[in-house]
Amino acid sequence: MSDETPKTDPWYDGGMISILDRAERRRTRLSFADGEALPGVQVDLAPFVNGVVGRPSGEANSGHSKKKQELQTELAGKPRICLLHGLVVAHLRKRRFPRHAPDLFQRLWAEQSDVLLQNLDLRWQVSAATTFGDHGATPVQRSVGMGLTMLFGMMKLYETERLFSGLPADQPFPMQGRVPSELPMTMDGFSIARGDLDYNLLARLWREAADDPVIFPLTANLLNHLVADPRGVFRRISLMRGQMGTTRTNAQKSAE
């Protein structure tokens, strides 16, 4: 066994100032070469819906062209609107971006949500939700976008950590395995049998998003996929809740 003291993350050790510094390093604007630009807000979207993303070719001499070639490799064969959406999202992740990019993003989701949802994988859909959180045109869009970002971001963290438990993602923890340990920040433990935190988290996002026709299709699609996926915490909690109910019912029958 090694006697080395485990090293911690220097960014966390440095507190929020260090964390913010690391986050900011990824936000340098994407440069344009001569002749490069995002399409205008009023661009005809039909060619983007009907056209197909081809493989990258030529040299990439700017941040924009490098990102475009990266996305062309990933999205080859998809409708060109997926590439346009990816480029708009990439620019909007930076501190500086073309002034019309937020309006172009809005138009894509207002007019072409069906095409985008049919062709963008769930990872890209979460990226779109994050973009709504940062650049939404309404308070609802920004609130729902931020809520979805936090939900899926935290899920990615703890679902990845959970893999080190040795259990597959679709298998709940054994009912007898809970240890008497305090939760962080003096939180009360969640009652799996009677608690409704899981219901309320999802219902609140759904109800709020329903007030905005632009972000609602995206929100509904993400949440429906989330509750249907057997590998997530919401499904595992549902299974554990069912097991507890069965155990109580059997105990009651035995007592009778």
C-alpha cells in the first residue's frame, strides 16, 4: 500500500477564485478568417434543413474553421442545420461572439425544433439547454435552461462517480447497504419511500417550460428521455421505492 498522501484538485483547494479562473480559460472567442461569418438572422433555413453535412476539407486557419471541421467530422451525414446549430452554440459559449448569434439560436429552435430534436443526440440537446440558460430571450428560457444545465451536469458527476461502486448503472444499490453517515452541508436525507423531491424537481422544470413555446419541445424531450432511461437515478429510486412498498405489503400480510 502506498504511503503517499492522496493529492486533491488544486483548483478546488484554491476555492471559487481558482475554479472561476479555470472556467474562464475555456471562453476565449472563436476567431474568423477573411470571408468567414455566421449566417445572418434572416438566412433561408431550407438549404440547411435539406442539405447534408459533408466531411471536412482544406486548411483550418481560424478558431471558427477549426471548430467547423471538428463538427463536420462528428455530424457528417446529418442535416446541415445541425452543423449551423453546433457553430452557433460554440460561439455563444465564449465571452465574445457575433452580435446576432443569440437571435439566430432563437430562430433555429423557434422554427426547426422538430428537425433538431430528430437529429441531435441528447448530449447536443443538453448543450442547447445550457445555451438557453446563458442566452435565453425570456426569463423562462434562462431559468429552465439553467435548471436543466444543473440537473444534467450534477447527474454526469454523480453517475460517473457511482460507476466506481462496482454496480452497473441500471442496478439499484442493495436495500441493506445504507450507512449512517451525515450528508454534506447538514442536508436531511431523502426519504426514498415517502419523499417527493424527485417528482418535484422534474415537474417544476416541465411546468415552467410549458409557458415558453420555444424551449418547451427541447425540455419535454430531455425529461421524457430522462425518466424512461433505466440507467439513471430517477429510475433506480423508483425501483427502490417499489421494493420498499413490496416489503411493507408483505410485512403487513405476515402480521395479519
